[in-house]
Amino acid sequence: MLIRASLLRKSLQRLMKLPDGPRTPSLLQTLQLIARPTEFLDACQERYGDPFTLRVLGLNSPPVVFFSHPQAIQEIFSIPSSKLDFRKATHVFEPLMGERSLILQEGQKHQRQRHLMMPPFHGDRMRGYGRLICEITQQAIAPWSTGSSFSIQKVMPEITLQIILRVVFGMEPGPRYQQLEQLLSSLLEDVTTPFYSSLFFFPPLQRDLGAWSPWGQFLRRRAVIDSLIYAEIAERRSQDHESRTDILSMLMTARDENGQQMSDVELRDQLVSLLLLGYETTAAALTWAFYWIYSSPLVLEKLHSELDGLGDNPEPEAIAQLPYLSAVCSEILRVTPIALICTPRLTKEPLQLADYHLDTGTILIPCIYLAHRRAEVFPEPQQFMPERFLDRKFSPYEYLPFGGGYRGCIGTAFSMFEMKLVVATIMSNLHLALAQERAVRPVRRGITIVPSGGVPVVVTGQRAVSRFQPV
Ligand code: HEM
């Protein structure tokens, strides 16, 4: 009787309260989350269990509840969008991406834009970009001679930026392409530094005090980039873009259910958003890929033998379907997801979730990193074991490197395709070795988590046959 009463009291308490969490000042929690994100999340999970509550972003900030149980993640993904506010977290992107960006939309507007933007990233349309991805990679590695060494983290963004400019923007190398490439890579590099990125988090710093002030300089750089993008859109509008297959051309022809096409401003905002969300993320995933593959001799050997089985000049589609390569790429994004969390959601009304009664104004976080570390789903979760993806299928609430539900990443299929082709092209042309034996740890870089130290490698030989022929 006494036990039943105490159980009842406990579950009533659970229904009332927020999940437990650290009582330290919110500033300290914020700093821990920025400086040592994975260590801090692991420590909170171990101490408070799942879910737990953090206080971030200064005093009076709303409670931020982290969930990693698949059931809770499924429940969060199915909360209707009318009950959630996504802008609390995404508004920081507005100065860069523009107010029409997909990521800044909510409700029906969001649905309409997603509907317009999804098709180019799927099926035959996406597969059509395969040869170009292999060609860009091959050109990028052409100067890498035996004995040369470089940081993988430095070269991957060069490859992924070119892929975005040619495949998404549909640009051909030339003066405008080169200018845009140079301006974008320097802006995006700056955005990853703590000083520059703090401008976006603190609106009082967003004052144009002339070309030498940080915000004034940002606005001027953005204006030059925008003028190049608008010039490209205008040129393409004057040409026959109906027969082209790049993503910009497809977005130009797409119509919503009312027959409406995207305006130039909408196109600009979507292009910049795709660029910002798609280039650094895939570069980070590729950086982890080379770290994990070249620090695991058995995996390296199995991958080489699978790739060799394809023969010369294989179709990109055949590469993308290789089971072991697919398992390796999936496991890379499981063990070291480059986004630790899904887009935070602010509740607009009280919600019942995972036995908790959460008030209006609570931030819900489906935590990708912790979901991928659940030992009952992924035994020995710290270990890099691609075989787990050959042995079993995981639900979208257990394995979610790209988030999920109606806000999940629209570049999922595209970036997995790109990742496999870049890895296969490089491995088929060169022998590489890690230049440092040291273990790495996950560190924050802009919106992504990358390996510390930049993954320096050395070219130890050229493969006898260059198996991918340029188109
Ligand atoms: C390895 C590469 C990538 C990873 C790990 C990744 C991960 C993510 C994650 C975790 C989200 C949030 C999803 C959620 O809240 O449920 C997201 C959203 C998004 N991603 Fe990606 N992403 C990658 C590549 C790309 C690429 C290549 C593109 C496009 C070129 C892209 C475009 C987007 C867009 C537009 C959204 C916002 C979707 C919306 O709000 O409806 N991503 N991504």
C-alpha cells in the first residue's frame, strides 16, 4: 500500500515537473555546451538520465529539455507545427540567409516551400549529378602528388563548395563563379570564428557604423555576394532554363499548388540557405570519414576490396549502392554526428511528453548525439563498427543524423550520395595515411562538429589505374 502510494506520488511529481538537470548558472552551462559539447551532454545524461533540462543563453531563458529516447523523439516529430515555434532558434540565421529562407518559415509557408524544394534533391534528378561530383573531386585531387601532405579539413570545404556552386547554383567556372567562390569561402570561414559568429547572436552588435565596423563590413560583403547571385538569376531567367538540370533551374520552374513561382528574393534566400546548410555540413562529414576510415585498417581494407570489385569507370549509381561503403558512411554519421541536435522547438502551449507536463515556453531538443549513444540500440556505442548497419535496420527515431519529421534535412539523400562519391573517388585514385597517430576529439566549428587537429594526411602513393574517367 505504502509502495503504491509512493509510486503514485513519484509519477504525479513527474507529471508536474521539468526533468532534472544541473543547477549551475546558465552562463556556465552555455559555456560548457559551447566549449565541450559532447563531454557535457554525456555527463548530463549520466548524472540526470533521459530526459534532462539545461538552462542556456543567459538568465531568464526558457528551460531547454534534451530527449534521446526513440519514443520521445517520435512524439516530438509528430507534434503539429501549430503548437511549436522554430524561429526562437533559427532567427540568428536571418541576416545571412534572408527572411524568405526555408529554415525561417513556419506552418503552411514552410510546407509550401519544402514542397517546392524537395524534388531536385531526390530520385533521378539527384542521380544525374553523380558524374559531375566525381569530376569535381578528381580535379581537386589532381595536384596531390606522392609525399604531399595536407589537412583534410581544409580541402573538403573546397570540394563541397564547388559541388554546391555547380550542382545547386548550376554555375560554370568563369569570372563570376571565381569571384563568388572566393567571397563565399572567406565569408563562411569567418562565420565559423567565435568573434564573427557572436555578431549574429547579439543583435545590439548588429549596427552599421561604416565599412570598418564589423557589422558594416558584413553588410557590404553580403551586398557584393547578393549582387553576383542576382546577376546569375537574371542571366538564367533570360536563357532557356527549362532544359537544365541544376537545382537553381529547377527551383525557377517549380510552381506551388496556386501556380506561383519563386521570386528573385526567394530564390536568393533559398540558394544562400542551401549553401550555408549544405556545404560546411558535408565537408565536416567527409572530414570525419577520412579520419575514421584511415584509422581503422580493417575497414580500409574491406572498402578497397569492395571498390576494386566495381571495375573501371563505374557508374556513380553503382558506387552509391555499395553495401559496405553505405554502412561505413552511415556509421560515421552515427558515431560522430556533425549536428548534435535537431532544430530546437519552443512550445506555444502546454504539452504532455514522455510522462512530463511541459509548460508553454519550454524548448524541446531531440538530441541526435545522445540518441546515437544508446547502448540498447547501438551496443558498444563508442566503437566505430560499420557492420552494425549491415546486420540491422534502425528506425528514424533511433538513427537520425539528418533530424527528421517535417523539419528534417532536405539534403539527406544528396549529401549521402555526395559523401560516398567523394570518398570512393579519392580512395580509388590515391593511397593516403594519417599523418598523426593522435586520437581526435569532437570540436565545434560554426554549425558543425569536426575532429580536432584538422586530420592531416599524407599521400603515400597513386593507385595504378585512375578508375574514374572524367565526363
Ligand atoms: C552530412 C551532411 C548534412 C547533415 C548531417 C545535415 C543535418 C541537418 C539537420 C540535423 C537538420 C535539422 C533537422 C531537424 O531539425 O529535424 C538539417 C536541416 C536542413 N538541411 Fe541539412 N544536413 C546536411 C547536408 C545538407 C545539404 C547538402 C543540404 C542542401 C544542399 C541541406 C539542407 C538543409 C535544409 C534546407 C534544412 C532545413 C529544413 C527545414 O527547416 O525544413 N543539408 N540538416
